[in-house]
Amino acid sequence: MPFSRETLRGVLWTLTGFALYVFSDAFIKHITQLYPVVQVTFLRALMRLLPLLLISLVRHGGNDLKTRYPKRHAIRLGANLMSTYAAIYVMSREPLVTVYVIYYTMPLFIMLFGRFLLGEKVNYWQWSAVLVGFIGVIVAIRPGVMTITPLSLIVILIGVVSAALNKTFMRQLAQKESSFTIVIYPNIAMIVVLAPFVLTSWVPLSWEHWRDFLLMGSIVAFAQYAVTHALHFAPLAVLAPLDYTTFVWGAFFDITLWGIVPEPCVLIGAAIIIGSNLLILGAKRKVFPLPKG
């Protein structure tokens, strides 16, 4: 039986959002060689907030700034702040593919949080497929001979857990609030929290870089909206594995922009990860028999 129309919409929104995220990440990796990470993080949030606020004012009269769940937003805003800063920090120092592969452990945490915080059902087939994907991550990064620095590894693991918690609360809020409300608040929080640090380390931007930040802000704003909007149509257990598609885009930019070719072990690990995704999606479509449990 094919996907329901609602689930397919969620998948397509998610794939679009992830592709745009990687495009913006490539820009972030480049621009952090010229400006401090905290300044880049601040400008990234500011430039994607502007188009979101404009669209919200035109379409909804600014009502997206209202919420009935401030405590839930506060928790996810803290998690989002940590995960975003951690990702940008590590991307400035490591290949995109390395960052993405480690982030592929996030579905494990998402399913754990979804199961115990939201009460979502996760069957045996989904747990098994994601664990196979995790084995693929181990193969790809080869812990004994990793080139990633210990500090980067610690920071990115904090980012992974924070991102998983953020997505879990996004799923919960997506059932009760508009996509714009969920997307706008993290950017406001990022700007407010980072502003004092930016003032003490500001590096003047050229006009060309202001233009680039504005363009990237618009792209990331749409990517953020797409990934958030997808949660209205499909559960986390279906959408979470689609994170793995960023590997292809990350490898493309690593090769074309920085001449970094993924090692064979990374490709093998990626193949295992992608295979686990196909098992999950195939089970949903009844292409493969679905074990009970």
C-alpha cells in the first residue's frame, strides 16, 4: 500500500528543507573562516527572522508571536540554541560529511524522547532499522582513527542530543501551534541571547557579505519552515531517518568546494545508513513484511 497523501507531503517537505539546510551549511562553513562563530550564528538568526516576520505580518497579522505554551517553547529554545551553536562551531572546523555522519545518531535520541516524552509508538522494525543505521555511523567514523578532534566530538554530541530534544518538542507543539510560531521563536531567542557576545567581538562585514547573509537567511528560513511544517503531516519515526539524505549533499559540497573526498569507510557506512532508511520507508509502504512487535 502506498504512502498516504499526508505522509508523502511530510516526506517531500522534509527532503526540501534538508537540501536547503546543507546548501546554507556550506555557506556557513565558508563564512566562519572570515568572521567569528558567534557573529555568524547571530547574523544567521537575524537574517532568517526578517523574512519570517514579514510573511507572518502579511498573512497572519502578527498573531504568530502569540503562544499558549511558553514553558514548552522555553525548553526547546534552550535546546535549539545549544544545537545550532554546536553545529556551526564544528562545521567551521570539520568536513561537512563528518559533521552529518555523527548527527545521524540523532534518530535514536528522537525515538527515545518521542517514546518516553510524547508516548509515540515505535515498533520493532523501526528500532532495528535505526540501530542498523547507527552501526553504519560507527563504520563511517572509525572511532579508533578519527580525524575529528576530541573537542569537536564532545561539542557535536551535545548538539545531537539538544537537536533531538528540540525536534521532539517541535513535534508536540506542531499539533497545537502554527508552523510560523514554532519557527519564529528560536530565531528571536538566538538574537537576544547572542547579542551581548556579538557586541564585544563584532567584525565589520563587506556589502557583498551582507547580501550573502540576507540571501542565506531567506533560504534557511524556508528550510526551517519546511522541516517544521512537515511535522503536521507525518510522525517523527517516519521523518527522522530522512536526515541521512544530507550525506549526499554534504559530500557534494565537500568535494566541489574544498576538495575533500570521503574515505571508503565513510561511503560504506553511508550505504548501511541509507539501507536502514529504505527498510523503514519500505516497511511503511508494505514493500517489506512488517514484523510484529
